[in-house]
Amino acid sequence: MNKPFRVLVVNLTQQKSKVEFFDTRKQWLGGSGLAAGLFENYADFDQDPFHPSQPVIFAIGPLTGLFPLMSKTIMSFMSPYNGQYAESHGGGRSALALRFAGYDALVITGKAQRLTCLGFGSKEINIQDVHFLKGLDIFKTGKVLRTLKPRNPGHRSILRIGPAGENLISYACVNVDTYRHFGRMGGGAAMGAKNLKGIIISGDSSLELPSDTLKEYNKVYQSIYKTITESGAVKKYHNLGTPENLIPLNELKALPWRNLQSTHDPEIEGISGETFAQDLLLRQVACAGCPVGCIHIGLLRERFGDEHEYLYRQVSYDYEPIFGVGSMLGVTTASGVLTLLEEVEKLGLDAISAGVALAWATEALEKGIVTTEQTIAELAFGDVHAYVEALACLSGKINDFYLHLGKGALNAAYVYGGEDFACVLGQEMAGYATGENYYVSQALGFRHSHLDTGAYSFDQEEQARDMEVAIKYMQDQEYYRILMCSAAGCLFGRKAYPREVFIKALKSIGLEYSEEELDATILSIQAHRWAIKFRTGFKPEEIKIPKRFSEVETWKGKTDTDYMMKLKEKYQEVLREVAARHKFQEK
Amino acid sequence: MKILKASNMKRCIGCYSCSLACARNIHKSLSWKRSGIRIHSSGGISTGYEATVCLACDPPPCAPVCPTEALRPKKGGGVILKKSLCISCSECATACPVDAIYFDPDNQMPVFCIHCGRCVPFCPHDCLEMVGSAKEVPDE
Ligand code: SF4
Ligand code: SF4
Ligand code: SF4
């Protein structure tokens, strides 16, 4: 099974596609590893992110479809947000659809002349003109794309961008099958720059299972499935879902409120996971191949007439989006949060980044750094309607102010002032004001995400201010997460997939690794990813941790700035050493 | 005899664990389609999911159209396929009133539910169940 990856390469400039065979599985495993390998092969390191030659890559892993929770696709691209190599992970049906279309990865290069949709299955490839979808929101776009080729209802995955992506907003996202996303780092704008409005993947073929290992495969599958459906650790994602974290984090004084002016608020009840579940939860859905089903869909009911006339919509919610457009913007009602999430969804923005950017804008307006002439909307914490208006301005780049804000809060702060209170750690912060380790970890993290190293968890441990232990924790976690993301599994499945289970699972489908071999593969992928990131302009010493993070108070008390700065310096060195392990090949 | 019923599809979360289990265990395949139970969303995920599965008709309309008697009625409803007799004409798939027979273009074989119940334990939301077939219910 150690054969080369089968990759569909589409050039939108030439309107041509071809099937290529790329390297070996043993070297790249898949997912994050494969994406990095393909990126080095196809990217032009010296061009900017919007240059037509830059590839947009979607890669799945060796276990995709074969095991439960192996349900993610890794998207990689040159980030419009910071000009560096970036990854974003999405689920829905995308991963299995790509598997059943017969490819390990999709690489898109070039730029279409007119707005285009790429549709393909195992026996067809269509590059379709969809200029008539220009400016259409995510929902209307989805409706039209469902009528395009390949026509195969039920087993397709539809990726699409909204106005934010078309307008190249630096944190535009890609919507996957209505309720999942490639968020953060601007994947939506990367697609927008290619004039690529949508991708339809039809998973229409079947694969034979390897007969020699079938018995073993079924056994391993059964035991993993059992762990997932019976272990409480995974089940919690189904019950209240990730929003179960809101109350605990608020109690820990670790939930960012109103642009991180505080970390705790008595009004938490209004937007807690419990409130969402009791008042608004309609149902849960799952990514294809995942029995957990953590995707929570809420009911947004809106009165539109004088009489009792209502319309309703279904909006998905999660911990991070609730933080982004909820606590961070001082919105304290669950329906207010859903209203904003629906808007964010419709426009195709990343919910965390958009929320945090508007939180900065709100404080900037309060402080008189910017005026309502610039913000147009009368931004005020808690004012849902003002934020609805602002989101439209933001995705439409309506004036200079929103043009700058669309490049990130810190970017706008460079222009207008107010850098001290821009809650940006490499990109707009995720929802964990847990302490120094997390701030450093997001600021320097590979994806600038809380998921890079899970340091928010380490912050809650006793040795939380022991630098050696912290760095070891972060590096160990990064190792594991690269393994998980190269297998292209959902990080919620961590409990079911310790390293030894990966080795068994891989072996049961004919991919044999010894422990040492797997370690070597993962460490080489790690070095490779970091080397590309440095090569595309990552300068950790230039990444600031704005003053607001030093003012934060958690349950541990005030931020220990001294520890934080020392940790940052040390971690920078560690990352440089990691990247130095990789040697680029001459092209 | 017991038959498979997708009784609680309103509960379905669209994980495809059932289809994947059938494909894996019965058809030795990794597939969304080569499975006796196939899950579809009906026009976007917001509308929920439906299952396409053999209803175990008794008598089954698919069996008599088979020109080679490869497909035979089973006692209690449904059909059995004798693979070696099948000439891949796909008449059975056309005859099924609820589209429960999928004619697999890759291996030119009809795929349908054999009411073995192997998918049931893989459904995390108890959408599926094995129930007594109509024949077993005593006349009142
Ligand atoms: S746990 Fe949630 S995000 Fe992860 S694969 Fe399952 S449904 Fe998707
Ligand atoms: S496809 Fe095979 S089983 Fe179906 S009707 Fe034709 S011969 Fe009979
Ligand atoms: S296993 Fe159950 S919940 Fe999952 S797709 Fe099948 S019927 Fe739906």
C-alpha cells in the first residue's frame, strides 16, 4: 500500500486538469504531511499569496473513510492574512468525498478568467462558469451549486465562498457542506483570488478493502469504534458539545469578554452551552464517518410581522464562534449570538477573527481612536444590530476603515492606533484567556491556533510557569497533533487514537511502520512544515503579544510578563531548531 | 425472520456509520454506495437525512423480472442473490419501487440489503432496528 499519492491537479488559467502521482505515503503519511510536500512542490515562495501560480491544496489521509473520526481534510495555501504557509482543517463530507472520488489530494493552481466552479467525481471533471453567482451569499450559492455537475445528490461535498472570499478579506473562510468550515488564515480569500466560487466533490466510487489484512482491519476498527462510542471523553462533544466550556472557563476567569477587558462575567448564563441546548438546540449532525456528531444546530426564530408571524433558520454553533461573536462582543443572549453567527456564515467570514476584529473596533470607537464616520455602524458592546451592520461593511470593504480591518485588527491598529488592545496573537485570538503558555503558543503556533499545542490546557496545570516543562508539553503535543492531522483525523478523537493505535490501524491496511519509523516520519513532517513557514516569512521575534494580554487576570492572578517573554524567546529558538532540520531540495 | 427497518430517521446525524459498516462487513469494500443501506440528505443538510433500504417486499417485485433466477424471493420477504447466475442486466434495480437496489457500475452487480442487521450496532443514534417481518405477526 506504499504507493504514490494520486493527486488531481487543476490549472484554472488553462482550464485543464491532470492526474499526477506524487511521492510515497511512507514519507508524508497524508493530510498535513502530504499538504506540505505538495506545497513545496507547487508553490512559488517568492510570489505573494494572491499570485495565480500559488496552489490551493486539499489533502486527506491514509485512514480517511477507513476508520471512525478520520474525517478531516487539510487545506493548505499561502495565507492572505500573513503571507505565510498556512493550513486549515475542515470536515463535513469533504474528506470521504475526496476519498471516493479517488484522490488523495486536490491541487488547484492558476486563476480563472471568470467566476468558476470546479466539480469532479471519479469519472468526470467539470470546470464550470458561474459568473452569475458573483456576490451571492453562502446560502444562495449552495442552492445553485447543488444543481450543478456532478449531479449526485446525497454523496457530494460542496465547498463554497461568500462575498468575503470574493472580496479577498484576509479572514474569509470556506464553507463546507453548510455547517463546517475551513476557517482562519483566509482560505476563502485564497479561493477568491483564483476566481473559484465553489468546489463540488462527488464521492461516487467504491474501493476494495485489502483482503489479506481484512480480518485484522475489522478487529482494529471494532475496538476503535468501541472506544469512541463508549468513552465519556468523546461523548461530551455530542452532548452539550464544545459550548460546555463556556461556564467552566468563565468560572476560571479565562473567558475573554468585551475585547478581553475582563475574563469573567455574571451574564454568562445567557450564552452558556446549557442555555443553547435547552432553548435553541434543534439537533446534532456529524461529519461523514464520525459517530460522535458534535455539530450542534440551533434554531433562530425571528418575528417579521405585527401578528405572530415568524420565520426560522438553522444555525450551527460551537464554543469558539460563541466566544467570537458572543462574549468577545459582549453579546449575552443565545439568540443574539445565533443572529450574528448566521450573518457571519452568510458572508463567508471566519467567526473568531471577525468577532475579535470587531471587538477591537468597538473599543477603538469607545476610546475615540476611530469615529462613527469610519465605523458607519454605531458599534457598542452587546449591540447585535450594530454588529450585523458592521459585518456587512466588513465583508464588502465599504471604506478605508473596513479595508484595513479586513486585514486584521492589528493591521487596523497600525493605521489608527490602539495596538495595545488588539487581541491578536499571530492572528485574532481564540477563546482561551488561560495564561502565558497559551498566549505564547498561539502567537508562535504553526496555525496560530489554540489547537497547535493545546497549551491552554497546560496553563491549568500546577507547573504552569515552569518553562522547561511547558516547552516539553508543547512540543509533545505538537508531535501528536501533527500525527493526528497527517492521518487527517478529527482532534476530538484524541482519546481513541494514541500513537500505538495509529500504528495498528496503519498496519491493518497494509502500511507498516515501526515506532521509530513513525516518529521519524512525523518529526520530518514537523521540520518540513516549519521550514516552509520560515521560508515564507515567519519571523517569530517580530510577533508581538499586545499589552492587553499582560493586563489580563485569570484565576492565577495577573499575567507574569517576565515568564511570558522568556518563554517566547526560548520557544522561538526551539522552532528555529526544528525548522533547521529540514533541507530544501534545489528546484 | 427479522427485517431491518430505518424507523427513526428523524434522529439521523448523517454519520454514514451504517453504510460504511455494511460496505466493510458484507461487501468487503470502502464505499458510500456499495451498501444495502444508503443515507441521503434531501437537498442540503438542513433538511435532514433519509435512508434508502430494501423494504423486504413480500412478494418482491424485483425477483420475477430477473431473467436468470439469480434473484430469488426469501421466506418472510426480501431476496437472495446468487452471484454466479447474475448476468448484470440491472433489471432488478429498475424494478425496485423504492430504488433500494443499487446497480454498482464498477463490478456490475446489484447491491441491496440482506436484512442481516450488521449495520444496527454501528448506528450511534438508534435510528435502525431489526423487527419481526409481517409474516410473523399473527393474524388477529
Ligand atoms: S467530532 Fe465533530 S468535528 Fe469531529 S469528526 Fe465528528 S462531527 Fe466532525
Ligand atoms: S442484475 Fe442480476 S440479479 Fe438483477 S435482474 Fe439482472 S440477472 Fe437478476
Ligand atoms: S448510522 Fe444511524 S445516524 Fe449514522 S447515518 Fe446511519 S442511520 Fe444515520
